[in-house]
Amino acid sequence: LVMTLAWTTTQTYGFQANYVEVLVLGAPPIPDEYQYDDGSTENGLGWSAGGPTALMHSFDSGSGDTIDTVDIAWGYNGGTTGPYAGDACDYYVWDDPNNDGDISDAVLLYTGSTTVVSPHTDTVVSLATGGVAVTGGFFVGYVVQAVSGDFPGGMDQNVSYVTNMAWFCGASGWDPTA
């Protein structure tokens, strides 16, 4: 968690408002963000038939943390197919009740709705959750409706593969809230 502190003093001391980021550490240290990728995409993910498309990451919060935002970069850099700016998108935080990294038994903790902005540019957009408490394993992700030929998910091919860290799924009639 990164906490931004602001303070002011009286003019007697001649100070003005000052802002500083403080990394809050716990035991074990709490990361300031959960991230596997390096911020650039090399390829896209999509279904040949289209439909609801979900992209998720699995993380471990250790003894607990609060997820304040879900950060999304839609599509892949240089892509020209959907999602398009203005498309509807839902984003989620799920609990991993048995901490196995398998999304099939995830429990929904948060749902938010937004619209796609800056697709296919590797521009990360932070979407607020209002603060979702997680303990142990959890997932974050988003779902967009795709048509045949769309590549709504960005793929970072410069990251070493780790079992159960990323999920790409969806099917006609699939409900990510169930």
C-alpha cells in the first residue's frame, strides 16, 4: 500500500503544503502493488468466436492487504481490434478460498463497471474499488464483450511463466459473478 501524507505548518516556519509517499510495511512486507508484467504488451488474446472475455491475475497477499484499485491496460500495444474506446467493461476482485491459484472456485468480493479508455496503447488506467480486504490468495481481472476477431487482452511475453498466475477465460452465458 502506498499512503500519501500531506501536512502544512503555520507561516511562522515558512513552510508550505508538502506531499510525500510512504511505503507502509508489515510483517511480512506488504507490496505497494501486485504486478507480474513489465508494462508492455507483445501480443493479444481473444476468442475466435468472440463472447465474454475475462482476463485475470492470481496473487497472494500473505496475511492480508487492502486492494484500493484495479489497474487495467486494455488490448495490446498496436492492436486495432476491440475492445474499443467507450466499450463497457466490468472489473472484479475475487477471493481464492483455498489459496490454490485456481479461479474455478473463486468467491466474488467486488464488482465495478467502467468504459474502455486508451485501448491498445499500454496505458494503465486505475479503477477504484473503495478498499477490498483480501487475505491469502486473490484474483483481480476484467471482463469485456468481444466479437469474432477481437483481441481484448494484452499478453506480456517477456515475463517468466508461473503456474496459475494468469487466467484467460469466457464462454457464451458465462457469469463471472457466480
